[in-house]
Amino acid sequence: MKSEELVLILSQYIKKTVLASSDIKIENGISLLLPNSYLKQDGVYLCRLNTLKEILNFESQPANITFFVIDCTEASLEIENIQTNCSYLFLSCTMDEISVLLSNIFQRNERLIVRSNYKKMQAIWNQIIQIPGQTDEILTIIKDFYYSFHKYIACLVLTMEQDCAKISENDLLLLLEELNIFFPETNIFPYKNHIIILYSQDNRPTSTLSFSYDSFSSILHKYHMNAGISNACRYPHMYPTLYHTSLSTLDLGIKISSFRINNRIYQYENFSTFYMIDLCVKEFVRIHGHSDIIYLVSPCIIELYRYDIKHNADLLSTLFHYLLNGCNITNTSKSLYMHRNTLFNKLKKINSIISSPLDNGRTQFKLLMSCFVVTYYREYMERIL
């Protein structure tokens, strides 16, 4: 930090200064100077005027020292033995005032460095997502990230709740600091209207990554954020795919409430079928010129839906849970909080309406996919059959 800059910042406290050097070297911090202290060359010291006078009376003094002298007044600045190769800042502030002020200055400088690191990672990420599939180029680019990666990497995308105001800059920095503590040695940075976390681990992930989802959810709740989490992979050229799937998972998870496991964390694994449907819908709209995707659904499902409307029943939901539970009666009755006999009666009625045996694998798959499409149609597209 330039001495002139520091003097300008502290100008409200300064009564008199003698500045011989052009720089104040503060890389190693500022030491509190006590009587009879040993002075190091190029050191920066904070002391009271009486202590400085005692130091200046010593026969030998190291060169290139910067002194912050506090509790000074105009009348007290009759000082002998001033060294021309040292810098002196005479301040009228107290020890507490200078401590707070310097702390704020250094904190601002630290945040400037942090912002610089974030901008660097933003630029790297912007390059990566624009060159999908280019393995050699991405391998070169990712070496510039602040932290190196472990074998498997997943992309987490965080965004504010839809009904919340934009996060303030101060809260954003606090959130990023908290995330960096929770995810040590992890590349984390703001990107557009999101926060990107490139989480990596050495072992192959199962259904979840190796951090506490409950603790992470608490951080998200504190800052009114939601998170989409991609699957993990070990191929750098797939990082753009991880980013786009986590973004889509976040979008799908927020809208499709019936498949939420956590109200703030949306894992791609739980929404992968809906993502595939979403891709198909985009192609369907491109080819057909409309979004009435109900024409992709099995007619049996339409019949069940119409029966439910007419008789105020829930056969379609029952069938969906039955298929999701692998056609297991016990698991289905538990998930629906339904007595086994009631479930048997409903399945019997379902069989009579769809006129297709539910023990047939192809029928099960066709009906299950149709149920997913209907859920997407109703919850994500917010359309009525």
C-alpha cells in the first residue's frame, strides 16, 4: 500500500507527518512497539509518542522503518533524532480507533484480492462452457483455477429464491466466505446471477456427494438460496454438461414439487427423467409447432385421468406410486399411507380401465413414462389435461 494512500485514508486523524520512504511495507502486518523492543529493518510498528522518543534515543537504529505514532497533539511533536531513512505518521487517534480503522482498511484490501480471484475464475469458467468437448483446451484452462481438482467433480449452481430481492454485495461476500469455510479448497465464485461451486472428491460418488446436505441446506436457508447439483464425472470436457444439467435441475426441482426430497437442494439424480422429458419437449415443439405433449402419453393414462376427474378418485397417482415402487404392494402402501386391501381394490379398478396387464414389463415402462410426462405437463408447464 502506498504511504500517500494510507495518509489520505487516515487524514482525519493526522496532525503532522514526516514521510521519507515512498512505500509502507505491511506484508508481515503491523507490530505493537513496546519499550526496549527489538526493531527489525523494514518493519511497521504502532506505538505511543513516549515509546517512540525512547527508541529514538538509542544509539543504533535499523533503517527503513515505518512508525504509526498515536495520541499525538500539536504541542507534543517536539522530537529529536528523527531518522531520515524512516517514515513517521503522527496521529491524534487512540489505540482503539487506529486498530478499528486499520482493520477495516486491510479487510477492504483483502476483499479486493478476493474479488480479483473471483473475476479470474469467472473468466476461466466462461471459456470452459463455450468449448464443450474440447478436452485438450479445457485441461490447459483448468490449471489456472485457484484450487486443483480431485478425481470426480460435480457442479453446484446456487440461486436466490424467486420471491426474494437481489442479494446485496455485502451479503454476497459473507455467503461466499461461509461457503469457502464449508467447502475448503474448492473453487467457488459468482457467475452471472448464480454462484458456482465446483465440488470435487477422490472417491466415486453414490447418490449424494461427500458433504453434509443438512448443514449445506442450513446455509442455503440462511441466505434464501436454492441449489441444483449435477452428477459427478472425471472428464474435464464434460464440465459444461455438468453446468447445464445442474441449471436445468434447479429449474425443474423448484417447479416440480412432488419429487422434492429437500426443499432447497435439487439433485440431478432425482430429476434426470424430467430432464430427458424436457429435452424431448423442446424437440417436440420444434418439429410440431405446439407444446401439447399430451399426445406423447399412453391413451390408458388419459382414461385414468378422466376417470379420476369424473369420480373424484386418485387412480392415476396410485398407479404412478405403484410403478415407482417396482410394483411392490408393501412399499406402495407405505408410500401412499394406504391400507393394503384398499390398494388391491384400486389396482383392480386400474386394470379394468387400462385393459393391459400390469405385470408386463413393456406396459409398466410405457405407463411409468406417461406418468412422468403428465407430471411434467401439470407441474412444470402448469397445464391442465
